[in-house]
Amino acid sequence: MAAVALKTETGRPQGSAATRRLRREGKVPGVVYGLGKDPVAVCVEWPELRAVLTTDAGINALITLDVEGDKQLSIVKDIQRHPVRRSVMHVDFIRIDPDAELLIEVPLSVIGDAKELLAANGMVDQVMFSLSLWSTPDAIPDELEVDISELTVGDSFRVEDLKLPAGTRTEVDPEESIAIGTVTRSTLEAMAADEAAEAAEEAGEDGAAAGGETDGDGGGDADGGGDSE
């Protein structure tokens, strides 16, 4: 994955009022830290940061930060957003070693058509949407594909079924389910209705049979009474 460049400004004023002023100017306050170096308070232009975060790599984009002329390889560690407007209020960048593993969250993308599952009026229930992955910076994938083509009712696609790129690994339980083949609620309701109808029909047949046996016994008693006379 190629790194994208992002210029920062240092020496930003501290305090709530100064921070609000920066945001009104279209800038996002942030901090750069990691690799045993002192943290540096910075700010970045929002349009430039947005361009970085909207690449195919998303939040996992490798960023070459220009901090007072010093190029520092980094990745976004945390983004704080406004609780209502969802605008970016603050961003944390962490410096990374190009030769060392780092822990990231990679999106899981479902692909393929589960034809057998669909033929059985089933559906794919995705229960995991990202995977914690250890990866070297140059091996970070944009996403991991979950091929559900062979999924059937009651079957599941697990972590162990993923094809992880070279240079990556995960410590998530390999038996953990990512997607499960289930039947729809309407199908479950239809199946329950069919079972109830079958049960009612069987009960009716059993009742009719029991009634017939009772009538036969009664006839025998009547004949027996005639013999007594």
C-alpha cells in the first residue's frame, strides 16, 4: 500500500476558544505520537484529511505526515466526531515503523451468490464486519473478501475460511463465525404453520380412529347383551 502525503501545521494555539477558531477556518486539530518520540500538537486542512480518509484504504491509509519538514510514516489511530453533526473534531496520528507489524481493523466484504441457500428460501446473516489483523505496513489490505457462494442453511463462513494476504495474521479464534446461512422469518413462520397444520391433521385422524374403535366396542357389547337374553 502506497502512502499518501499530508501536510501539517505545528504550534497551534491551545484552549477551547482557539480550537473552535481553527475548526471555523476549516482545520482539524490533532496530535502525532508514537515510536518513543514526544507527541506533537498539529492541525491539518479538513479537505486534505478527508481526501486521505476516502481512499480505498479508508481509515487504514498509510500517511506520510510532513511535520515541519520531517516526513513521518503514520496511520490514523483515532478520530473524534461531533455527536450530532458527525463532523471531525480531532484526529490522532500514530507514527509507525515500516518494518514492524501493527494491529489494525480490516473491513470484511461479502461476495458471491449462495444459490443453494437462496433456493431454500434462506438468507446470509453477516455477524462480523471487520477483523483484527496484524500486518506489516506494506501488506495492509483494503478489505478481506468473504465468499459465501457455498453457504447453505445452518452452515457458516468462519475466520479460518478467510484467505489472508502474505505478511498478515490474526489472533481471532479461527472458529469464530463471520456469516451464517439462515432461513428468513417468513420462511420460519411458513414452516411453523405447516407443522401446526400437519399436527392438527394428525390429531384429527387419531381422533377419528379412536372414535371408530369406540363404536366397534359398543357394538360388541350390544351383541353380548343379546346373547345374555
